[in-house]
Amino acid sequence: QQQVKQSPQSLIVQKGGISIINCAYENTAFDYFPWYQQFPGKGPALLIAIRPDVSEKKEGRFTISFNKSAKQFSLHIMDSQPGDSATYFCAAAVMYSGGGADGLTFGKGTHLIIQP
Amino acid sequence: DTEVTQTPKHLVMGMTNKKSLKCEQHMGHRAMYWYKQKAKKPPELMFVYSYEKLSINESVPSRFSPECPNSSLLNLHLHALQPEDSALYLCASSQGRQTYNSPLHFGNGTRLTVT
């Protein structure tokens, strides 16, 4: 059973456009939602993360939108650039009452290509 | 460049070989992780060490044996692997458990091919 569903699997966007990647989760206990960016031959790197008591978080051209009632969250990349071409993974985890989470449950990933 | 260093970058081994993957971090992190990533798939958690003690083993076959000699080092000992074990093996670390202020930092991985 896949606990975090990510779509689309691949996405092509023109330079300057908006890239949108969506994720939906099933486990209502999830309360940590990071996004990771992975370039070919590299390990994933944290892009941005959101907590469920916040509906939107913005860092530069990257914005996470969170809809707790719908159990959905999405990544928007504004003014997409060729350097943004990478694989993006959403993830989720349950925070322990003492603070922090152990493993992450990843979505299947979105291969994003920004065409110049 | 990543602050989590993994060696070797590439490894080819036969099914009867014994080899080890190494991971090192000098960020003072006390949690270290091994993930396995197959091509075009997300990383899958294998092991978690917290304060040098194994805290999570995600039902990984015994042919994979982790070791945490100290807070900066993490090894993964490999023995009698199968071709389907070929993958990118990622090491990661975090200050303690992952939080918004203590996210996961990944290395660039070891690309393992089992022949």
C-alpha cells in the first residue's frame, strides 16, 4: 500500500512557466512533509518542508501548499529554469511526541524537465 | 558538495565477494541512515542508527550488515549479494531525529553493481 501518492510521474514545462507537482497521503498521523530534489548522480537534497498547521510556505521560487482536510500537498516552482530540471520527491513522516521523525515515506518521484 | 561523504562512488562485486560501503559526516549529527535506491524509484529506508545504536532495521536481509563504529562513521558490510541488490546506496544523517530544524542530509551514494 503506497502511503504517499505523487503525480505526475514526469513533467515538461517551458522556461519561465510554473511547475506543479502534487502529492496525496493516507496516514492522518503524518505531520512532517518535506520535498527533496535529486539531480542525476547525486543524492537527494532537502528543498523545502512544511508542517500541517501551515497552509502555505514559500522559499524563493518554491512554494508548498498544504490542504490538511483533503490530505494533499503540492509543490509550485515559479519562473521555472532549466537548472530546475531534476527529480522531485515529496515525503511524509510521523513526528514522535518527544520530537522528530525516523524514516521518511517517499512518493514515487516526478521527473521534471524545463525546456529552454 | 554534500557534507556526507560516501566511498567508493562505484563498486562492482561478484555474488561471492565481501565488500563494505563507507560513510562519514563531520556535522556532529547523531543519527545516521542507510537508504537503497533503485533506478527511477524513491529511496527506501534500510537502517537507522541513533547515538551509535541500531534503532531501525526495515527487515533487511542478513547479507547486509550495518556497523556504526563512532558517531561520524557508518559502514554497510555486504556479503553474498544477489544481482537484484544492484542499486544506489545512500547514506544520510540528521542532527537527532528529523525535524524542521534538523532535516536529513544525504550523501551522493555508492553505485553498486552485483554480477
